[in-house]
Amino acid sequence: MTRKAHLEPYLSATELKYRYREASNPSEARRWQLLWLIALSKTIKEAAAVLGINYDYARAIVKSYNQQGETAIRLKKQPPKKRPSHALLNSLQLEELRLSLAGESPDRGLWTGPKVALWIAQKIGRERVGKQRGWEYLKKSGYSPQRPRPRHKNGDKIEQENLKKNCHIE
């Protein structure tokens, strides 16, 4: 026969039930429910089986509750992590890129990701910038290459024009 787990008398079974029902976070509610079930004379193993959680995890919850009280059960809100700024260009440089994209590329062709990456590398003084980053900045600046539809190399222009004149689609 397994023995009943010991809970320090921080809160009564009624208070544990109240905390379980009022918890807004599902993980925290599950922890309160575990403690409430143990306060109702269930073993840690039985309570863990009811909740569908690992026995060792349930035992750790009971241990931390016995040591620290209700502060161990509440979720500790982590301060939001500051994401490092990976922006290569500031707003002025981004505007300069937009103006450059309105003109011709250095090789007189269409702007591509690698060409933009090269432009950025020269602008910020880096040795190189990844092609993907160039593509991202190309899209970020709203560039859309406008090129005509491809024509078949063996297409007969006179026949195509005749077909257009004789076709009566409205």
C-alpha cells in the first residue's frame, strides 16, 4: 500500500480547490488541481494518473509546494527577451535603397537578391551580405520586377497578328 503524500498546511483543501478553479493559466490550474487531489487523500501516483502527468513531475510540484508554498505553484512571468536588431539598414538607408531600385541596377539588368546584397554590403561597409538578405530587402522595399511575358523563339509575329484580327472574342 502506498502512503499518502504529505502537504504542508499552507492552504486548506477548500482553498486549493478555489485556486484550481480560479486559475487562468492551464498549467497553473493543473498544479493546483494536483495539490487539491492530494489534499483529498489521493497519492501522488493516483493524482498524477488522473491529470495525465508524469509521476516525477507531480512529485517535484509537491516538493516545491512544501518548500516554498503557493509562490512555487504560480507561474513566474519572465521578462520579455529583447530581440537583437538584425536590421542591416536604417530607415534612411532603406529609403536610399528604394530610390536606387527605381533606377537601373549596376549591370543595367533587373534588380535581384544578390545585386541588392552587394549594394547593401557596399553601403554598410561589410565584406559581404547574404543573398537571402538581399532578397528580403528587395521585397521589404516593395520592388516588383515588371517584365514582359516571354515569347516563343519560333513564334511568327505576322500569324499572331492575323489570329488576333480574326478572333471575335468579346
